[in-house]
Amino acid sequence: MNEIATVAQEELVQRQLTRQSLLAFTARFTPDYSASWAHKLIGNRLEHVYEATRGGHHPRVMLACPPRMGKSRLASQMFPAWVLGHWPEAEFMIASYS
């Protein structure tokens, strides 16, 4: 396989992974991102919310973590972008204390 085909294949794999996983999506578009165990829990919960919503349910999520844990980036910025890539007509309501 030539070098161009190899690069193209790697890009295709990365795109598929990015569509499947919120954390992979976040890492791809935030190069300095490093997911901790807390990010993995938040990401899994948000993916579950997406799947439940697509299934006709109306889940609510409240994230309570110490400051600077990355919950706002995942829940308020990356999650809506990731979902809209799958489901362009989705609507979001996000509330924050401060």
C-alpha cells in the first residue's frame, strides 16, 4: 500500500472513531486534551444521554465536579457539537450557576 493510501486509511479510521466517541471527538479537535477518569465518566454519561434522547426519552443530567475539571468544555461545548454532527435538528438547553 502506498503512503497516500495509508494516510487516507488512517484518516478514515480517525473520523469513524471521532463519530463514535465524544472523548475521541474532543481529543481530535483539542490537541492538548488529555482525558482523566472523570472525563471518561462524564463522556460515557453524555453519550448515554444522546442515545436515550434518540430513543425518545428525555433524560436530564446534572454534573457536579470541582472547578477546573473540564465539565463545561465537555458538556457545554464539545457535546452539543458532537451531537449536532449526528443529529443536526437537535436542540439544547444548558444552564450554569456562574
